Amino acid sequence: MKRTIKTLALVLAMFMLMQTFGVSAFDDKSMTENEWKELYASLRDENTLPTLCVGADETELNICWHADKDTATPKVRMADNAAMTDATVFEGETTPSENEEQLVCRVTMTGIKENSTYYYQWYTDSGWSEAYKYESKDFDSYKMLVVGDIQIGGQSTDNPEEQSRIGYVWQSVLDEALTKNPDISFLLSPGDNTSTGQAADEWQTLLMPEYTRSLPLALAIGNHDKKGMTYEYYTHMPNEFFGKYFEGLDRDCWFRYGDVLYLVFDATSGSAADHKAMADEAIAANPDAKWRVGVMHQGLYAAGVAMLEPETAIMLNAVFQPIFEMYDLDIVFTGHTHMQGRSNFISDGAVVGFAKSGETYKDPNGIIYVNVNACCDQGSLGKELSYLWPYTAYAFVDADVTTYTTVEFTDTTMALKTFRGDNSELLDSVTVEKEDDFNDGKIRVFFRSLGYKIMEVLGWLYLKIDAVVVSIRGGHF
Ligand SMILES: [Fe+2]
């Protein structure tokens, strides 16, 4: 009897403890493949799941969701308790969606404080949604997650088997990464979020893992997203930059998180003038940022044979690399080749220093380029050739599993780690310590900007030629 009372007391104490502290927003939400298939079948046609995105800075969160045209109400409420007592209501706007029946509700939540627990609900067609937990972390020192080429779907807009299969890889890598790294603040993806860019259920599948209710996403545009327009209707990225010459889905964006400025480029557009203008705006608005991160889809120094693709080797190097050099970026994340790899330190196209796995480098010259793996399939054509390129510092050539990368920032250190996506075995790491300021003096930027004018004209010409080529071949590759 005594033992029973003791056990009951212990269970009660644990229950009270859980009530007091709650469970982590990234508590185990693992699923078997069959459980996933059931979830997929039940949600595939809903088209109302929300996308939680990063805000303009760490104190904000953006969210968007589709709602019935007659009842769409762009409202979110947020509280520090699950009962939603004393909740703050945030109102946003509705914008057209890609279909006749729905509108897109867009809301920004503000006033997020660090190391705090929040619960939020959005207004659905049938009232307030279930309350989901969001836990902010430390703002000055934090860890973010990079997973790329999620690329939900197959080669056609009606491919439920492929959507479900890739969705399960996505769910599984989130499960592995977040349960092993519950201190992650947000996820960055260098594009190809969807496969055709034209099907609502590709986005619904991407949003099915419950982890995405608590994990803000920062999503770049990839060539597959560019095959359609759905990215516009299923994301709510901050500081979207539409430029002078961008057309259709083309857009860059930027955001600030702690001491880090993130420049997110649409690498499918060769509009050099617009990309440069976005970088100018972001850099000018964030003179105190300690780190500068670039994000784009196609990899300049990716593992595999990326350098042999003319678009990547010529156009992307010519359009983007000068901007990265002009503003002395620390690191650039890319994807597209479906292969994990990392460069040595690169400056103006040349290797200026080794960045060996496991090492720490103080005030290095040059930029590290990290190419991340894919969820849809792994391995790029010619991956075994990766180490032939002098820029390669690390390439994951010997396995067919996905990977994930974490980056921990403090105001003086940036620690990058890449893990296997199935068991979190550490594959690659490198740390940069920085005391130097950015090498972006006014005279240097002036002369580099002057030289870049040629690229702005060539980029404009490329834009016009690309538009003809895309229309002839019926879309982006
Ligand atoms: Fe791609």
C-alpha cells in the first residue's frame, strides 16, 4: 500500500512538474510511415494549414493560411498560457489566393521576448484553431537549422505517392534534428520547397509535420518553386524586395535575427541590379549586425558537378559572387545539387585558405559556401568527383541519406555542424571566430559597385533572353 501511495505521489509530482514547465515545443512527435500516410490522407485536401515564417527580426513572427473567401478573418491571438487568458490579438490582411474559393490571411505577431513560451491560435473557417506552442530562445546566442531541397511532390502536380514519400523524409529529418537539438530557433531552406510549384497539396504536405507550428521557416525560392506561383500564396516572408526588373514570382528578401543579417536571394533571376539593390537596402538598415549570411538556391561551390552547369558557373558566379564579396559575407548557404558539401575559404573565386573539418579559424579571409542535401533524393551527378575541385573542403559522398546542418552564432563565433539526418552522426564541422569588422569600407564598395554596373546591364540582357528561353521550353528547369 505504502509503495502504491509513493508511486502515485511520484506520478502526481511529475504531472505537476509538466503542468508547471510544460513540454518542449519540439517534444518527440515522431511518426511511423503508416501513421504519416494516414495523416497525409486526412490533410491532403484541406488546404488550410498555416505557414509559420520568420519575422523581420527575432521579436516578430509571420504567419499565413488559406481560408474560405466568405469567412476569411486575418487574426491571430497569442498568450503566455494554453488557456489563452489575457491573449493579445494581432490583425493582418487578406490577399488573393491562387484559387477562386479562398483568400490568404497574413498576420505578423510582434513583441516576442527572448526565452519565453507562447501559445498562439489563428482564426480558421470554424473559429480559433487549436493552440500551438512557440518557444523563443536566446536572442544574442542561438542555433538555427538548415535543411534544403525539401521539394515536396513528384514531376507532376498529381503525384500523391511521391508527395507522401518525400513528406515522410521531411517529417523524419525534422524529428531527428529537433529532438536532438531542441534549442533551435528557426529553419532556413535554400529553396526548392516544392517540386512543381503549382499544386496546393505540395505545400499542405510540407506543412503537415506538427513541428512546423513551432518552428519558424525562412524559405528561399528555387528553380522548382519557379515552375509555378504557389510560393507567393503559401509563404509570408519579411522585407520582400520586388525590385525594378523582377517579374512574376521573382523576389529577394532579408531579415535580422540577433546579431545576424540574412540576405535571401532568388537565384533563378539574373537581375543583378535588383539583387544588388536588395543587398544595399539590407546592409544599410543593419549597420550593427555582426554576421552576414547569404542564402540562394544554386550553389556556386557545391559538391558534385555544379561548376560544370553553365548557369551556375557563369551567370551565378558573375551575378552573385561580386555582391557577396562587396559586402564581405561570412557564409553562403545553397542547395540544388542534392548533395551535402562545404567549401574552403573563397575570395573572388579563388581558394584563399583551407577550412578543414573539425578546425577553428580566427578572422579568416574569404567566404565559406555550404551546399545542403535534399529531402526528395540524395546524391548528385558526379558526386564522386567532388574532391577534384580545389574549393571542396567537405563532401558527403558515401551515403544515400539526407542530412541537416546547424549553425550556432554568438557575437564572436559561428559554429557550423552537419549531421546525418537519420542518426545525427556528426559528419562535418567548422568554427569561425571573428573580431575584425566587415571589410566594406565606403571607397571599396564604391569602386566595386562601379565595376558591377557592367553586370547589371548584362544581367538585364540575360533576364530578357531567359524569359524567351523559359517561354519556349515551357517553364524553368
Ligand atoms: Fe533546384
